[in-house]
Amino acid sequence: MSKQGLKRGFLNRILGIPATKTPIDSDCWAYSDGVLTVDLARAPELSKPGGAMRLEGNGLPERVLVFQGDDGEFRAFKNRCSHIGHRRLDPVPGQNCVQCCSVNGSMFEYDGDNLKGPAPHPAKTYEVHKEGASLEIKLA
């Protein structure tokens, strides 16, 4: 059975507007010495499977998509499609994958492997460790 992508408006796809929002509490994360740390107590977006947020700016060397997968595990991707580099990724609830926010809709497995669409390379993933009430994501 083929995976179904997010149902989003054509204009959002043309403009490359991701479904995943930035965090409500912009101070829920910090970046230092190659490690991105997310305070789960301040990130309600990640409190349940399917929850996600995109992190960018504030000294972060690249955009990062952080989400809780359908299996309850936390994951992090470099938030950049390998087909159209400036386009972001969104998790697809119930499908165990992420999808490019563009019209092409390239999809990637949780391990970053291409699932479908024109993306020429896998999506970059990061190792995530949960330590108490925080996530540590090694970018370097």
C-alpha cells in the first residue's frame, strides 16, 4: 500500500509554505558546540506522536525539523529537501515518513531514505537522545 502525503493547498505547495510551525516558546531550545538541546517541558508541540516543530535562526547553522514519530520516538532531520534545497520537510502523521512541502511532494522514510518523488538524495537525519525532560541532537 502506497503512503499518502499531507493534503495541503496548491498555493501553499507552490510557495513552499511548510505545515510545521516554529515553536510557541522560542526559548524551548538552545544550540551550543554542535548540540541542539530541546526542553520538552517548554515544547508542547512534541508532547504526543505526530507533534512537530521547525527550528531555525538564533545561531543554528541549519534548519532542523524535530518531531515525535508515530511510534513515540523523537526524530530530527536537516529541514531541507534534497530536490529543492530551500524547501522544508513536514512529518506525515500515520504514515511513518516526512514529506517535502513543495508541489513535487518527495517523501522520505524515518531513516532518511527516499520513498517517492524526484528527490535525488536521501534526507539528512540526526541522532536524537532523550535525557530526562530534554532532547539532545548532535548536528556536528
